[in-house]
Amino acid sequence: MGRSQTHFQGNHLYPLEEILFLSIAAFISDAETWTFISLFRKAKLEWLKKFFPFENGIPSHDVLGKVFASLDSAQFSKCFVSWVDSLAKMTAGEVIAIDGKTLCGSDDKTCGKSALHVVSAFASSNSLCLGQVAVDSKSNEITAFPQLLYLLILQGCIVTLDAIGFQKSIAQAIQDKKADYVLKVKDNQKEHKGKIEKLFHSSDQGRVH
């Protein structure tokens, strides 16, 4: 893969892969803002140079913010999932838990920005997040589930979802990926719960003792 570069005022070229590596390494070290990532780069520059040359040093926190703001989030998500798939060693029967979460600290009340809500796929055996899709502020998790499933390689796996994911279209999307599913049903989903209880009751009645 060629080295894509980001050019900012000051005639400095910063390879995108260097910026991504820096950000991931800093985030793993609990740096959750551009300012803290910038502090991380100052403290760990020699260590970072063991992996990439960083010939022009490391961009400031303002530049880091501008770079990520300019990225196509959908394309970046696809690239991230592809990278994770190359790392994850899926085995038949791997349980993939899909759930929605609100990211702490992602809101900004002063600017009227609400917290970011995402749906994530977590591989239990590998202890690895396989991908995330942001939930549109005008929608809900149901619309985000198919988008996430589309990105993932799930053949031979078992996908689990909370009660909000108990939808025919979602179950079909999982089957189309050649995976099995376990969908939760709650008491307030009376019609679905009643049909399931009736099915299991009929199976018990027909069992030979």
C-alpha cells in the first residue's frame, strides 16, 4: 500500500499511516483527546520511531483534529473492519455479541452536541471489537444493525442481539452471512414471546418419555 500523506500549513507532510499509528497507540494508553495524544507523542517520540520514521515529527493536536475531521467515516470504518478481520482468527461457533452503547464523553453541551451512540460487534473468544457503526441521531439501533452486519465476516459464527434486534430482516441478514443467531425476547414483546412459548410447549407435548 502506498504512503498517503496529509499536507498542512507550514509545508510539512505527515503520512496518514503515521498519524493513525500514533492515535491508536495513544488511545490504548488512555489518551482520549487530541491534546493528550499530542502530549503522548512528545513523551514517546523515540519509541514511535521504532515503527515509523516520523521524518517531519508529529503534527500538533489541531492538525490531528483536522485530519480525522476530513476522513470519510464510512470508508474509514470499512478499512478498519478489514484490518480487524485480518487480525481475528475466527473459529466455527465463535460468539459475536452485537450491542448498542452511548460513548461517554462524546457529548458537548456547550455546542449543543448530543452523545454519540454506536452499535458494536464484539468477538467473545478473541476479546476483540470487530467493528462499529454510528447510530443516526434521527434513527435508532435497528437501522444501524444491518449496516454493521454488512461489514462483517460471520460465516460459522453465532450472533447475539438484545431484544431490540428481534426483527425478521435482521435475522435474515445474519443467515445471509451464513451465521446462526440468538435473539432475546422481553416480556413487553408479548406476541413474539407467546409464539415462542407455544412452540416450546408443543415440542414438550410431542416428546416421547
